[in-house]
Amino acid sequence: MNLSDVLKALNQASAFELYRMRAAIDRVLEQPHWLESIRSRLRVGQSVTYFEPRTNASETGQIMELRRKRALVLEFATQKRWLIEYAAINIDGADVEIREQPLKGLGRNEVAVGEVVGFVGRDQQQRSGKIIRLNDKTVTLQVGRQQWRVAYMLLHRVVDGQAIDGEVLEIAGPADSGPQLPT
């Protein structure tokens, strides 16, 4: 399923239509045959990946307990236990990235908490930072010791591995081997 096309269609729907659709999807996902089809493929102790909406990224963990409607999972990165919906478990290893084609910058569904992205500040300096929160219209970035809120349309991918911790990047000429701006 091309989720970018689905998102384009959803962006044209009214809030009421979206609400009705969400209610219908929730009802379908709670049907016993959907829950059982996933639950039957899981075992306590099994390592799984699952989609975490708060970070808009896949997480990995170990199943600690299988309950009627949810699984108790120990997240490997934080060692915290979470009750997650069976439908959130990526049992078939599906590609979870949604690739939007915004006019400019990056879309909300193209970035995840923990990623390093770049932007040009008001002072026209190229900066980079780590995403610490996804907001509706902006991301919150940790840029050095400061936090910045930056609109998605101003973000770009950072190709240079040294472009971390809020450093100011300079445009290097062809003969220079310094940090390069992403193209």
C-alpha cells in the first residue's frame, strides 16, 4: 500500500470524515480475527519490532507477556515495559517509512525522534541538530546546548557525519576537504 497516496487523500478530507474513518479503523482492528492472527504468531521471549507513534519510528523489544488485546513488551533501548497494540507489531517486516513529497523541506512523516537534520537559521548560518520532539508544524531540535523549534519545510537531511551538536557548517570549495553542505 502506498501510504504517501493515502496521506494525500486524507489531507483533502474534512475533520469529521477523518474522525469517522478513525472510528471505523479502530473497530476493524479490534475484531477478534485480526487480534488472533497476530497473536498466534507471537511467543513470550520473542524479539519484535513495533511502530511507536510518539517518536514516529520503529522500536525493538522483547515480548514479556501476551494479553487479550495487547502485548507487554520490554523495549531494548530504554529497558522500559510498554503495553502495545498487536496491530503495532511489525510481524511481517513491512517497510514503515512514509515518503512524502512536500514542495520543500521534509514532511512530518519523514523524520523521527533521534535523527540529525539540518536547517538554515535566520542568521543564514547552516545548522544541524538532533530531533527531540515532533510537533504539529515544527520539530524541536537540540542544537548544541540550545533547543530550536524549526518548521518541517525548513529541514533537510544531513549527509555529513560530523554535522552534529549544533555546529555551524561552512560551504567548502572543491579543493577543501572540510564539511560539505547537503545538496
